[in-house]
Amino acid sequence: MEVIKDLEESIKDLEQLENRINNIVFYRFFYEAIKELPEKDFTACVKALFEYSFNGVTENWDGVVHAFMTLAKVHIDVNANKKQRKSATSVCYPYY
């Protein structure tokens, strides 16, 4: 019985990870915060946002990117946690 419970928990963890990897909310204020930056910094901020959202990468954050991601990270994490809570409460029926 414990093996089944462990398996069910593993499946829930994978579903949560899948939700984190496949989509994010890109708020208008993310764009508003970086739209006036030089193209190099703008591109670096967008890349950092997606790398963190999809892969959890926090490397190479310096200067403007660090400032932007420090603020954006909070919103990304809140949305990821909402998705995890929602998927944890939803019913999943296996295919037979």
C-alpha cells in the first residue's frame, strides 16, 4: 500500500512540475518595467524571466537583470504555487 501512496505522490509532483514548465503568466508590468531598456538589457531580462520560469535558472543575474528578476520572481513563484495548489486539489482519472 505504501508503494502505491509513494507512486501517487510522485505523479502529483510530476504534474506540478509539468504545470511550472509549460506556461507562465507574463504581466503587462513586466513589459512596462523593461521596455525602455537598451535592447541588450531588454533581451537579457526576458531571457532570465523565461529561464527562471521554465527551468528554475537563477544564474548570471547582475545589474539590471538582477533588479528586474528580484521583483518579477515573486510574481512567478506566487503563480507557480497557485497552480500547484490547484492541481493538488483537482481530481485526476487514469486512462485504462
